[in-house]
Amino acid sequence: MTIRTHTRHKLLLDEGLPRKEAYPQANNFHNLKHIVHDIGRGGAKDKDVYVIANKEKRLVVVFNTKDFRPLISPESVSVISLSTNLTDKRVDLKLCKMLRSLKPSETKGHLITITNNNTNITKP
């Protein structure tokens, strides 16, 4: 019998997202920090948010894919882009499901898009 271990991912929520408490399951099973409420960097430029995420080795969770896509490189952390059509409850469930199946190689240099219909992991 194979024992499956739980990987506790580190995530950084961008300024446009609600506080980490809006995602109770993800917050319980993973290490979530919010750029404003936990790090105190409200108004930080996207590039600065990405620098902080890389320094702390945190996947970045955002709504604004187009601003973060050019920043992704093979050695940098992956970006999780959420559809604005998702409720907080749905984000919580879909985020946890995606993180459970995330391969170690997908934590760097990938764009992970989560919508109501699917989850897509690509190398930009």
C-alpha cells in the first residue's frame, strides 16, 4: 500500500484577492499569505509582488494574468490565475484540488489557470 503524503504549498495572494480567511480549506492545508494584510505591501507593483513571491518561494495567486505572464521564467515560481467568475467558496475547492495534484516540476515556470470549467497548466 502506498502512503500519499500531503505537500503543504506556500502561496502569495495578490492585492485584488480577498484575505486568506476567505479560503478556509486552502488556508488550513497550505501556507497562505496576502500581500497587503500579511506582508503589508499594499499598492506594490506586480513585478515587486513577483519578486517577493520568488524570494519566499510562494506560488502567486492573481486575477490579472496579463500582467504576470511576462514575468514567468523557468526558474521562477508559477502563477495561479483565477477566473473572476468564481465565488470564494469555489476558488477554495478548486485551488485545493489543483494543489493536491500539482507535480513538483509545475511549481516553477508555469501558468496555472483556474476557471469554472477546468484547470489548465502551461509553460508560457
